[in-house]
Amino acid sequence: MSCRKLLSEISNYLDGEIELTVRQELEEHIAKCPNCWVIFDTTRKTVQIYQGCECEPYPIPVSLQTRLQEALRKLCEESQTKQD
């Protein structure tokens, strides 16, 4: 599994809506890729904190979403390049 694929599957994984084979691939990838592990663990913890919160969600501006996604893509691409 590539870093990019992992990013696209994190939500499904955390929601428990992922096929067993994809789940196994994701778990194998994060065991080998420290950058993806950090992204995965941070996302998981954020979801846990948010689920325990009784506050109204605050929408993230589209521009911030775009910048965050681009930073994650760049980080994953750098990690993949180092592994190759």
C-alpha cells in the first residue's frame, strides 16, 4: 500500500468500513512507515477526542483543508522516496 492510498483509507479504517485485505495492507504499511503511523495515530486520537466532545463542530475552511491535504501528500511522497 502506498502512502497516498493509506491517506484515502484512514477514514474508512477508523469507521470500521474497510475490507479485511485493505485493513491488513494498511496495518502492515503503518508498521513500516513512521510518517504514516504519525498521521494515522494523530487522526485516530483526534477522532476519539472529537467523539467525546459535546460541542458543535467548527467547519475547517476549504483553503486550510487544501493546505493540510497538500502537506500530507508531500510528506508521504518524501517518505515513499526515502523507502525506494
